[in-house]
Amino acid sequence: MAGALAEGVRLEPGTEPFGADADAAELHATLLRPPESERERAVFSARNAPAGLTEPAA
């Protein structure tokens, strides 16, 4: 299981697991790793910022 519905952004284009040819164990390990791409870091930051304190996208 990948987590809550809101965590689905971790599987969107621009993230490491998007389109990955991996079994469930490999996918789970990928989801546990820290974000690597700029998109993954942006998603991670937005998810972990206090409500109302995120900056609008440029």
C-alpha cells in the first residue's frame, strides 16, 4: 500500500516511482527514500509545510 490518497502525488510524473517497472517491495522502498528530483522535493516541502504558509508557484 502506498499510503493515504493525498500521498498519490508521490506517484505522479516527475517522481522516481512514476512508470517504474518494480515489484511491490521495490516500489515501497522507493517511496521510503528521501525525495531526489526537484519535483519530489517540491511535493515533499508542500506536504510538510504548515497550512497556509506555502509560497505560490512561480
